[in-house]
Amino acid sequence: MSRRRGFTLVELVVVLCVVALVFGVALDRLERYLELTERSAVEQNVAAINVGLTLRFAALVAAGRGGAIAADVGTNPVHLLARAPENYLGEFSGAPAGAVEGRSWYFDRKTEEIVYLPSRTRFLVFDSPANTALRFRIALTEVDSAPGQPKVLPQPYLRTQTPYRWNIE
């Protein structure tokens, strides 16, 4: 009496389907984690620029020239960082010529904005479908100094020009 050893065709198909399903779920999770990583990198760079703006403002206030911060509006905020982001391309008048890779930053002199070109947009939602990049600009906070109260100076921060949100969670 001979016994067969090995898989039947049905068992092989079931195993292949399970492996394909697990592989598909793993790829989906990987894509999600890669986009989470990109979001974190963008938020870290924006936070670093905001810290640089705050330190510049504090230095100007300490020097008695707090009002001079208004001159920084429209300038390239990357010069405030100790080191530019690794994927910073430089300054351009308009969009850079040629194909630019995703995950790149550049300063647009024409619009006076720091621009980030995302590489992963599966979970990135723009308020306008025409937007394909994250755009930021130095702005000053609104101040409302009441009469008789100490004067409050407007403080600089990096404001988003293209509303967006990451729908990852």
C-alpha cells in the first residue's frame, strides 16, 4: 500500500492565498508607516524653522530691535537653521526646472514661500485638488495691545499657505 506525501492542489492554493493576503496586508502597513515617517520629517523641519524664528525674534528683542523682525517676512527661513534639511534644493524663482524628486524642500523667491514636495500622498489630503505641494511662509502673529498695557510685539511663525491634513490614523 503506497501513501502519497506532499500537498494536494487545493492545499497549495489555500497556502498561496494566505501568503498573498499576508503579503498584501504587510505592504499596506509598510506604505502607511512610510507616509507616517514622511509626515514626521515635515513636522520636524517646520518645528525647527519655528524655533529658529523664535530665537531670532528673542535676539532682536534682547538687542532692542524687536520691530526689525517684520523684515524677515518673505525671506528664506532655512538660513535660520544650523543645517539645512538634507533634501533642501536651494532657492529658485518659481518651481525648479526639470523633474524634482518628492521629499524635497526649496525656497520659491517669486512667492516668498518655502515649499515641500511630498513623495507619498496616499493619506495626504489638500483642501484644493490643484495643490500638489506643501507651502509655508513666514508670518507675524496678530497683536492686540490694549491702551495702558505693555506693548506686545508680533512674533514670527511659519504659516501654511496650502491647507492640508494627513489622514493616517
